Amino acid sequence: MPEWTLATDPAQVRVLVSGYQSWSEAELRPLTDVQSVPLMRWRHEQGHDPAFLPSGEAGVWRSHTVLALVRPDGGGWVGAAQDATHTFTHWEARAEGDRVRVTCSQEGPATAVAWEPTDDVITILETLSAQLGANMHARTPAPQRVWCSWYSYYRDVTLTAMLDNARLAREHGLPFDVFQLDDGFQSDLGDWFTPSSHFGGHARDLPTQLGDLGFTAGLWLAPFLASPTSELFREHRDWMLRGADGQPLTVGHNWGGAYYALDTTRPEVLDWLRTLAATARGWGYPYLKLDFLYGAALPGVRHDPSVGRAAAYRMGLQALRDGAGDDAFLLGCGAPLAASIGVVDAMRTGPDVAPLWDEDSRRVWLGDATGPSARNALHTALSRWYQHTWYQPDPDVAICRRELSLLNSNERHAVAGMLDVVGGLRASSDPIALLDAEGLGLLRDCLTLSAPDRPTTLTHSLGGAVTHFRRGTFNLTDASLDGLAPHSYQRQT
Ligand code: 9PG
């Protein structure tokens, strides 16, 4: 286990960490602060890697794949795994008296890691991340502009709502590439081929009609999951990832109850995944949002015990790629980040945006910043700015409507600023009928593609995240600071 002792005062050092999967926090914090870990046990498997959780201790920070330590002069140290196809790389920085101790451990076959002292942390982190991306043959196609059903219709989405929005988008000349149907079209988790009773049709009915309106069809799947009530589970109980007791392992508690994950070391499961992705493609969906992917990577008892977690996950992901085809556009979500490089085209790099700024009861009192809020999405996606060499980053949707939203004008513009700075995928979920001239104007701005921006500094932060970019500065705190209103973005003039 490589270990380094740095003769530097911990009180002067900031640490930049990135959590395990899409929804886990990324942060830029004083090293002596506390890295919070959710109080609720079930959030560990759903928001983090239960085998390498955030520390929960003051002065001890854990990070996945990459780690950076920043001195007040902008110099410091950067660590980065150089391959993640079979191996999870875990970093820990620990304040110890007048020194900082850094350890790097791996789960899976040993792979190369880079560790570099530098006088320019920003550039070296970008360089080492880009090397990881290149080593894993990262796919970074042109960013897509996506309308997604989730953040307005949630599970009540209907075929009619999809088409009504697509028609209005066409009438307004909104430059979307993809109309993506999210969770709610299927009868159960795992039963993707059977429509839900409320959807008002079948998912395969949608793509031609969207195509006539000039849009590519996108579909959401949680391909590794199965609910206990699903036909998939009832017919193939033996396909599930198991616990030490031999019983199917519970892997989360969304959808009002527990659910299970497929064991991707089983050849029959890989066949099923290929068939699923090929079927969705055959229905006319070349764009797939593959969600809750963490399920296949959890610790558990697998059919083939010689395959580690990272490798098992990647086998499942590769089966989906093989089924969908090389020219399909795959967006990962709820997914181990680095382990997906080279298979996905895009990746959610933060928790869900929500039409509210923050939910501090959950974040502050329960120690869980993986929940849906504009603040959590900005905090994490901005602090992962360098990951654009791994995949097309997806910082989640803009919210431009004023109805059915608690966001104020500053907060809406802060989300728009994040989309511009991150420079990846563009998405919106507003019912187009709710947008007036102002909302449509903001939405058009949000759909304007830009190249990823770079931070100007990691030695200052307005809110524990990377907040200072060349194009502008974010204030994620609840106070006016440096002339910036709370929850705002100020463009550089
Ligand atoms: C559909 C949604 C949308 C959304 C996804 C994902 O940590 N969690 O418990 C958690 C649950 C759901 C969730 C994110 C996190 O939302 O990010 O865009 O597709 O699923 O159910």
C-alpha cells in the first residue's frame, strides 16, 4: 500500500475529493474539516461505496480514483489512478500533528497510480485525469441537448406528455437533440418490456413519432436492478447478487421498498443485458440513460468468485454496450465513475437537481449531501470539472420554469452557469407549456453548447466546492460574500 508523509501544516491545506459514484459528494474543503458520512445505513450502499465510505472524521478525507491537496500558494500534490478497468483505487489524506499522511489502497489487481508534487494543482490534476481517460479509451462524443421527463412528471409520465412537450419544443424551435423518457413507463423494476398501467401506450410507440418531430428518442433503464415483485426476480431468483447468507442482497430502498441487483458474472445475466439493450435499440432508442448502475458493483457473493467487483461491474456495462451497439449514446447514472470510462459516452457527475436550493435537514443533520437539490448538484458537478476527459459530463438539468419551483432568479442562473462551466451534456425537464418568454430565453441559453471551463484557483472557495472559474464565480453559501449574493453565479465581465 503506497504511503506518503508530507511535511506540511494540515491547517494550511485544502483537499479536493471525488466520491465513488455519480451521486456521491465531490468537495474542496480544509483538510481539518469533517468529511461527513450519512447517518442512515441504507444511504451507504445507495450513495457511496460501502467498502470505502467517507471517513466521518475531522482531518481524514477519503476519495476515489483521484485526490488533490492544495497549499495556499496553489501548489500541492495530486494522486490519480492510471487504470480503472478492474480495480477501484482508494485515497485517504490524514492530518497527523504537523504532517499529512496520504495512503493509496486498491481493490482488484494492482494497477499503476500517479503521485505528483506540483506548483500547479489545477493543471496536474487535469493532466493526470486526461491520462487516465486516454489509457481507458474514453469516449467523449459531441454533447447532446436532452429533454428528460423526470423532473416534471416523475413516475407519472405518459406517452401523451412526451409528445405534447416534443410538439411544443418543435413549435418554439428549441434546439433539443434527444427527447428522453425516464422512469415510469415500465410495469416494474426489471420488467422493461411491459408498460405501466398509467403510461398510455408502449415505449416502442414513441420513437417514430419523436422522429417525425425531428428528435432522437432516449430511454431510461435501471438495467442491473430487479424489484421483489418483478417477473424478472420471480423467474430468475438465481441471477441475483447474494449476501453471505446465500439470499439475494438488498441493494437500495428507492421505489418505496427494497430491491435486488443482477450478478453480472453469470453468463445468462450478460445475455439478458445484451438482449435488453438490443431490444431498446430495436424499439428505436439509440440514446440510453442507464441508471442505478452501482447495483452491479456492490460487495456480495458472486457466481464467479474470481471476478472482483470492478471487473464484474464492467462486464455488465460492456454487455449493455454490446447489445446497444457501438454507435449508441450511453449515459451512465448512479454509476461508479472511473470504472465506466471507455464504455459510456456521458456520465452524471452529481446528485439530482431539484426545483429547490437545498434540503439542509438531510444534508446537515443526517450528513447526506447526495439528495436532490440545486445546491448539491452544483457543489459536486463543479468539483469534478476535470472529468470531461473521462466522458461527456452530465451535471443534470437546468430548471428554467418559475411555476412548480422554489428556485429564485439567482438560483436558476447559478444552475445555468454550472451547465456552461462544466461544458458537457445539456438537459432540461421543464414542461414547455410552463415557460414564458423569460423562461424560454433562459432555456435557450442553457442549450447553448460550450467547452469546459477551468478553475482560476483552488485556494479560495465560496462554499466548500470548486467555485472560481475563468468565466465566473459561484457563491454556494447562504451569505453575501465577495460582493456575490447567496446562491448565485456572477459572470466575469
Ligand atoms: C428515476 C430517477 C431519475 C434521476 C436519477 C435517479 O440516491 N438515491 O436514492 C437516488 C434515487 C433516485 C435518483 C437519484 C438518487 O434519481 O438520478 O435523474 O432518472 O433516478 O427514478
